[in-house]
Amino acid sequence: MALPNINPTETNAWKQLEKHFETVKGLQMKELFAQDKKRAEKYTINWEDFYLDFSKNRITDETLRYLLQLADEVKLKEAIQSQFSGEIINQTEGRAVLHTALRAPKKSDFKVDGVNVMPEVYAVKEKIEAFTNEVVNGERKGFTGKAFTDIVNIGIGGSDLGPAMVVDSLQFYKNHLTTHFVSNVDGDHVNEVIKKLNPETTLFVVVSKTFTTQETLSNANTLKTWFLKTANEAAIAKHFVAVSTNIDSVKNFGIDENNVFPMWDWVGGRFSLWSAVGLTISLAVGYTNFDNLLKGANKMDTHFKNEDFNSNIPVILALLSIWYNNFFNAESEAIIPYSQYLNQFATYLQQGIMESNGKSVDRNGNPINYQTGTIIWGEPGTNSQHAFFQLIHQGTKLIPADFIGFGKSLHGNQDHQDKLMSNFLAQTEALLNGKTEAEVVAERTEKNIVPFKIFKGNKPTNTLFIEKLTPESLGKLIAMYEHKIFVQGIVWNIFSYDQFGVELGKQLAGKILQEFNNDIVNNHDSSTQNLLNHYKKMS
Ligand code: F6P
């Protein structure tokens, strides 16, 4: 069964929301709080170790009612069902979308073309576990008989960002192995990593779903050539492993078939860290922690699939985001984790969210006349407070923000933790209430400075409190955003699981690369032509 195909702007709910927007757009949240003492309680979802307070949003009960009606009218429930039952919901590529199967219990039944994929999924998981244990325990050795000390993950996009973000986020749980990530085709990236490596004790994990990606193959070849300066060809089997769907190309590269960790075309690149793409995660933090990450994601899957929409965390977050994107015309959203461990989280989500929902054609193939994908950005607090918060507080743009904080610090330094969390709470309070002219005047501010010190407030935020950063809670958090992406794609009536937009640049780059060696090239617009000639002169 295909996904429902409904133009959201033609639903009753959308029309109601348009009218309703006119009556609520000027409402001040602080007045809504004053009128309803139970507002925070009413707009909070407490699930497992997650506590989501979405009361600091420019919504009323009526707004929520229409947003939930919108979800019903676009048949979100049916769409969720289609996704989890392995239907070909990635219709433009003719594929199912089943990253949820990767983190499901063994006894589950996820069918692709009528065949349960769980036995295959678990066979690969067992291979990841055995391999991880051998490397971590030092039983698996390099070509000179020494145990591995360093892991190099070679991949890009979904084959890099997910593992890199999770390894960084779970640093606290890391073992003795040092992990490196090489992604950019910029040779300076790989060469800086090479400086830190000893070929005798380095394991290379080449991750590419297609095994055709220019960046990954270039970096893998450069590392192989560097490795072969000290080792012989036979040593490649000990030091290079691959994660891919394209087994033939992996073998052609010279990697032993036994060293291939398969994945499947029903796992999208940006949703693949749960598969063998997460091998580097497993190596870095151990298989048990990797498995707990998956278990956390599975709990969020169950919540998303079964919970009523009015208390369903990903659904509520997605609908609020639509409210700002499509009615307030907010263009971007900030993600501000109050944890330095989540330093790479917004970067990771940029691919998930913007590659998935950066689409301007609907599921009928028609151009869209409403806004889709939000622009995502962010950095951890408190650093970001001293960087871009000025614009969120006093700029002209409306930037809804997700604040993510943890109740406990991992190293247990309560002094730092209290300071961190006081900032976490203070920022959303400031964004809500702002500062009035009267308050500024009361501070004995010089008269001519008063306008500059007024904060309008009324800036929307979601606050997500999580008890502690663990592999399991991180798994829940990532899965929460994955489902938010799905809900938004369904409401916007777009296909979230292809990414044709990244292809054109790749094709042109291939053409230009060949032209660097041609004497006379004259087939570009004059700007590109001049730049190309200039580069040839410089290089
Ligand atoms: O950037 C496009 C893209 O196809 C991403 O979706 C994907 O994660 C990345 O390239 C890497 O692809 P691969 O894993 O096939 O090397």
C-alpha cells in the first residue's frame, strides 16, 4: 500500500489553523501562563526518563486540537503502520524504510518482500559482537602480531556523521581504542589523521552503503597506499574491513569477503547508524553499550507507534515545528543540548532533517506551494549563549529552539552541573518572558539606552529533560528526531527517504575533474569557466 497522498493545505484542519493563526499570532505566552496555572503541567509529557515540557510554545488548546486533527486528516496513523510493516514507502527508490527493524527484539517480524529480515539482522549483529570483542580484548591482531590501538572510520554523510556523533556523545563510555574519522575528500583531512597512526596497530573500517562514493573510495585508497608502504598485500585482510551493500565492489577494492559487514537497501544512509554502519561505535564503546543504544531507540519506536498522538513525543514535536514553519513562517530551528558531549548532535541532525525533508515536489510529483524542510542549526549551551543567542533573543527572526538537558552530570561535578542547568533553565525563561520597558527603567538604565535593553520575549522553546546521558537515552533521543522527520514528511506530503538533490553537484564535479586535464575547455557559464581557468593557473 502506498503512503497516503493528501495535500495538507486542503485539509479542514489546515484551513482552521490559518484562521486560528490570525487570532493567536499576537498572543503573549506569559499571559497564557498567567491565565492558566496548570499550563506547564498540561503541556508536559513524562515518558520513561524523558520529561518534555512544550508549554513555552505559542499555542492554545485549540491550536493543539487543530494540529492533531491535521495529523489525522493526512492519515498519519496509517502512514506509521505502513512504515513499520515494511511497505515500499520510499516509493521513488522502490524501497522499504526499516531502520526500526535493526533495533527491534529478535523475535519481531519485519517483512521485506514477504521475508522476515530479523534472522539476517541478528546474524550481522552477532558478527559485530564477535568482531568487537576480539578487537577490544586484543585477540585480533595486526600483521606484526600486535593488538589494535586505533580505529579509522572512512565514510561520509550517513556513513560518517552518525558514528562520529555517537562516539563523541558516548566518550564517557569509551574503551582504550582511539577512534578517528576521515570523511572529507580534502586530502588534508586524511593526512592529518595519518600523522597519528601506526600501520601495525590500526584497523580501517570502510563504510559506504553504495561503495561508489568518491570521497570514501579516495580516502580508503590513500590509506591503503599508505598502509602498503609498511605492510604487504596479505596484511590488508587483517587491517581493512568494510560495511556495504555492494559486496562485489568491496572485494574489488581488495577487502576479504569475511571482513564485510552487510547492510541492506531498506536502511537509508542517514538512518543507518543502527546497522553495521555503527561498527565503529561498537568498537569504541563495546558491543553492550552499542546494543543498549539500539534498545533505547526501540523503546522510542514503541512509544511512537503506540502512543496516542496527544502524548506522543515525536508527533507533538513535529506538529509544533509545522506550526512555526508553515504559519509563523519561521525558517530555522535551533537545537541546543546542554551537554558538551552532544557537540556534534546538531550537525548530525542537519543531514537527517535537511536531506530528508528538503523537498519541493509532493508525492504526486507536483511542485509544492507551501514550506517544507526546516533549517537546523545549533551548538551546546553554554557556549552557544556566548555566540549566537543574541540573535535568538533580540533579532528580527523567530527561531523556535529545542533545549535538551540532563539531570545528572556524568563526572558528578555538582558545582558545574548546577551552573550549567541554571543557565539551561534561565535561557528558556528569558526567551519566554523577555524584559519589559518598565523592568529596564527600574534598573536605572540611562533613558537613551532603554530601547536597546528591552527583550520582547515570546520566543518558543521546547525543554527536554533526560535523567542521564547513557547509550540507551541517546538511542531514544536520536530515534525521537528520526520519527519527527517522518511525521513532518507525511504531513508535508513529500518523500523523505530519497536525496536526488545531492546528485547533480556530484555529476558536475566528475565532469570538471576530467576537464582539469584538458587544455581547452569552454563549455561552462562564464563565471564557472573563469574560476576553472583560475584554478588551473593556481594549481
Ligand atoms: O550525500 C548523499 C549520500 O548518498 C548520503 O545520503 C549518504 O549518507 C552518503 O551520500 C554516503 O553514501 P555511501 O554510504 O553510499 O557512501
